[in-house]
Amino acid sequence: MQLLIVITIAGCLCVAPPVEGLPNGLALLPQMGYNTWNDFQCVVNSQNIMDAADAVVRQGLNKVGYTFVNLDDCWAQGRLPNGTVYPSSTFPNGMKAVADYVHSKGLKFGIYTDRGTKTCAGRPGSEGYEIIDAQTYADWGVDYLKEDSCNAPGDHPTAFKQYGQMRDALNATGRKIFFSLCGWADWYAPVGASLGNSWRISGDCVNWPSVMNAININANLPSYAGPGGWNDPDMLIGSSNQSAFHLLPYQSRTQFSLWAVMTAPLLIGSNIIQLSPWDLATYSNKRVIAVNQDPAAKQGIRVAGGNLVQVFPESGQSTWNVWAKALHNGNTAFVFINSLNKAQSVKCDSSCMKAAGLSKTLYDIYDVWANQRIGSASPSAGWTSGLLQDNGGSQMLLFVPRQ
């Protein structure tokens, strides 16, 4: 007997597929790696993928947890008479040769498809070809599959059914392949863990307002994330103008801090081959990564402030946030964010501290990025951040209970 689950979220009625899950033992913690889209977009070839793998190792990112080198859209050219998908001529030695090279660097190789008839860039999609595509990827040595949602029906039952078909096809190959759903909607969250290892909950992050939108959406979804499956608010945007999309340096660091506290996937979208010193320092910060990869595996929560908007205060909208994540060792990581069009401090008062679960008498407070103790506070007194830059300034703190 198959059980259908009916879930209401964001004002819609969602009929979930039978809960079978993706028993691949992966994603016990959020995935870390690199994705080509924000970097190369459609100008992809075997050499730049191999160069990207080299860059991950050369810059030591593999040593701090970045495992995947993921090829996004535009690699597929067509299908053979038997239905097997094949790559464009920019991959002259085939995709298995690329996967083998990535593996030779001690990394894992990811690839891209779409649940519809065509990908977002108009390349062959997987609708009706799930079984043969899954086996082809397994034969190539693929470790990660991102499946997009362009050129596909938008109704929930069909979306769940199509993702379930690829899930089952991947399971049937016998190869452990991380399955990343890219449906750009929060209604995937309640059923996400039954379908894949992560699921996109928002549109693409391409600038600071879209980053705030992803944060606002993810604030409602922490209960759906956990070992095996994660809410995905999209890739990290670096500060280099060599990439298709970029943020101001301090905004990119704020995004990284928030993605760590939200226990989100850490997929670098910057120009990985010429990663700027700022971005390298950001993405290789072991203290921030440790918050993201904390063994307790809990998504952090918004404990003060409402939906972030980039406006002046007279609009009555929220121009600040405080987020918190309880860690396995009893510490709590906080991120204070300012989205106002001028610098301001942000306070976490006693009710904010209570929402974060702080119950000890006194806490020592450490600035995570500066790596130094900056004071102590009691939950009843709360804490006020330093002066935060306008439009995305932040401070990441660690509250350590005084013994």
C-alpha cells in the first residue's frame, strides 16, 4: 500500500509522491564544492572543467571540505539512435575522461540535466529517458546530478513524479550519486527528503536582493532539513567581476556566514581558476565552515527581524535580522545582518536570546571572522552588534557558555 501525503505550504496544496526516499547514504551534512554556471555559463569544455579541478586542489579548497566539481548546463549535444545522451564537441574525449580526471585529483564529478524535454539552455532533457540517462551517468563515473525544471510541467504531482522517476533510476544503477533537485520553489521542501539530497527553495541568486529573497524563504523551512537532505538557497556568489554574477566583498561574506548558519549547501559560483584573495579567504575559513558542517546537522533559525528588504525605515519593512544555530558542543553561532541603506547596529534582546535557546547565566562572545573574543553577555541583557555596513553588512558571532 502506498501512502500519499498532502501538505499545505505557501498557500498551495501539495500532493507528495509515495515516500520511498533516496537510500544512498549521502548528504549527512550539506554538500560542498564548485559549480560552473556563475563562472562559465554556456562556455563549457573539458579543459575548463579540468582546470577548475586543478584550481580547487591548488588553492587548498579540497583540504577544507570542497569535494564536488559540478558541470552545469550546456554540455549535452544530442541523443544517439538508442537514446543515449552525448556531449558536445567541446568534450572531444567524452565525459568519462573528464570524470576520470576529476577523480584523479581526489575530487568528485557532478553533471546536469533537466526533468523536462529540454534544459534551460535548450539541450536534451531527461523526460522519458530517466533510466538510460541515470545508467549513462553511472557508467561515466558521475557522483552528483543536478536536475533542473525548465520546459517541464509546473504542477506539483507531475514535478514530484518526474523527480521520483530519476531518483528511482539513480537508485537502480547501484552507484551512489548525490541527487540535487532544482525546482526553485519552497513547496519542494516538505517532500524534498523523499526525492533527493537537496532541493532548491528559491530562484537564482544573482545579486543582493535575490540573496535576501532566498534568506526570507528559507526562514520558514528549517524543519524540513536534516541528514540526508537539505534546503538549497542556491550557489555562493563571489566578489570578482570576472564571474557572471558578483556581490560587493562584504555582501559575499555575509552570504557565506548566512549559508553556514542556515546549514545550506556551499557551492562556489565564483571564478574558481582566478579566485580573488578575498573570496579565497572567505570560502576557506575553517571556523565558518565548521558551523555549516556541525555534526548536530540542524538548520539555523531567524530569531529576530522579519523579511529582509533593501529599503528606508519609513517603509515599515524589516531592515535587519538575527539568525542563530545551536551547535553540537553547546555553543551557538549568530549572524547579525543589516539591509538598511545606511550603517546601523543590530540588537538581539532577551526575547531574541530566548528564541535562540540560550539558557546559561553568562556567555563569552567571539567574533568568528576576526577570530577573537570581544566580550561577554547574559541572555537577559542581550547583545548589540557593532556598526554594520549598509545593504548587507553583517557580524558573525559565537556564544560560548561560561563554565
